[in-house]
Amino acid sequence: MTNDARSGPRCVALTGASGFLGREVVARLWQSGIEVLGITRKITQGLPFVPVVYDLTDGGQPVPPMPGARCSALIHIAGHYPGSTLAPSLLHEQGTAQVVQLAHQWRIEKIIYVSAQGAGMTAPSSFQQTKWTAEEIISHSGLPYTIVRPHLIVGPGSTSMTWLNTHGRVPSVPVRPVHVADVAETIIRALWLSRTEGRRYELAGPQMVRLTDLTPKNGTFSRFKRKISEVQLEQLGITAVRGGFVDGSWISDFGLLPRSILPAKALSASY
Ligand SMILES: NC(=O)c1ccc[n+]([C@@H]2O[C@H](COP(=O)([O-])OP(=O)(O)OC[C@H]3O[C@@H](n4cnc5c(N)ncnc54)[C@H](OP(=O)(O)O)[C@@H]3O)[C@@H](O)[C@H]2O)c1
């Protein structure tokens, strides 16, 4: 890679830089003095990255030239978001193919891809199936890569939690939420850690909680008559965790102890 003395990239390109997770990653890179190019559909004032306007679902657009600094790594975060009317395949499959094309044209040397819990060819939702196809596109790109599959990401400004809290009563299903700060830290460490190359990591938080534990106990949403279904959750990339084994290689390979989301006393009596 085009590295500095600490063997890390001096400039990183990001898709999804303006989103919930992207902002956390950008802030950390910026604080470390690393330049960020943010690939976005529109320019948002006040965010600490150089914007590159490029819609990943517009297949007719030529790849824009890389402005200014030479970025040696690319973090592909953009993903289908709650409430979008577009099919998940458009951004996950066509969009990821465009990201790979851009990576080759920009002579990127490493890609980190943010997939989702439950990504799989025969997964229950089109969201998870198309995330799996995107993983395959990345893994066949010919570039060194690391893929992370976060469970429900929580923290201030969570798009998924905001959607859930405004679209119905959430079901009381077990989940293993992961904090946005831990996901962002993992992505950044993956830029440096060559042992994570070619690997896919499940990012699940240390606590099994009920989705209802994460939503406020009063407020307008509690008056919703309609309950959000598990199928709707799967379309957001959230699958109920009913027992089973969570691969711990994330913790050992990244040397990171993920934080608890809730104090123990706030958990449902069943845990
Ligand atoms: N949040 C969760 O609980 C969760 C859980 C598991 C996995 N994930 C995955 O993590 C990633 C980030 O999630 P998030 O919650 O941070 O998402 P988010 O807040 O909804 O942000 C989505 C980002 O995608 C970008 N984007 C959307 N369509 C685009 C397009 N056509 N071209 C270019 N950029 C486009 C948006 O950029 P502009 O608006 O600037 O164009 C925005 O920055 C996603 O891939 C998501 O599937 C999230």
C-alpha cells in the first residue's frame, strides 16, 4: 500500500461516508490525520471528507477521477437503507460491481467491505442474499480484502433503530447488538492487519438482549397497533439469534473487546 511510516494508508476512500456508520469511521480516520475521500450521491456540508459525487446505482455513469491525494485503501460501507424504494440488488450487486471497477481504476490496494449478519446465498431475505452476492464480487475482485458482517449496529443516530422506532411495535426477538464504535474500530484496524485479509468476520456484541430492550419504554411508537414482523427485520439485515455458536475470531484477530450495550439490570428477566 501507499503507506506512511506507521505502515498504514495516508488516504482512504469510503462509500457510505455520510451515513450512521460511515460518519463514525470518517471521524476516527480524520482524528488520526488520514485523508478521506467520501463517495456520495450529494454533497453534505460540514463533514470532514473530500466528496466525490457518484451514484453507485447509476450504471451509466463513468468512474470519476480520483481527486488530489492518492488513496491506497477503500472501505465500502454503502448499503440498502431502511425505507429505500430501490431493490437491495441495485446497490449491493450492481453498486458493489461499480465499486470494484472504481477500485481498479483508482489503483486501490485493499478493500474492506461491510456486509451484514446472515448474509448467504439461501438467506431468508433479498437484503441478506444480495449482501452475499456483494461479498462474492469483493472476494473475486483480485484485491486483498476483509469482510465484516455486523449484527444490528446501535449508537447515537442509528438508522435502523430510528426506522424500527417509527414503523411499529418491535417484536421481542433475541439479538446481539454491536456498538457503532466497535464496528468502526474494527474496520480501521482491518486496514493495518494483514492477518485479516481474505477473511469474513461476524461482529456480534457480547450481550444477548431482546430487541424490545433497545427501544424506549414509552413514547409514540409504543402506541403502534401494528407489530414489525421478523420478515421485515430480515429485510433490514436483522435476524433473531436463537442460540447457536457465534464465531469469536473477530475478538482474537482484532484484539478488541466489544462493549456491552446495556447495563445488566436493564436486560429482560429472561436473560
Ligand atoms: N445499521 C445497522 O444496524 C446495520 C447492521 C448490519 C449491517 N449494516 C450495513 O452497514 C452499512 C452502513 O449502515 P448504516 O446504518 O450506516 O447506513 P445508512 O446510515 O443508511 O447510510 C447509508 C449510506 O449509503 C450511501 N448510499 C446509499 N445509496 C447510495 C448510492 N446509490 N450511491 C452511493 N452511496 C449510496 C449513503 O450515502 P449518500 O446519501 O451520501 O449518497 C449513506 O452514506 C450498510 O451497508 C448496512 O447494510 C448496518
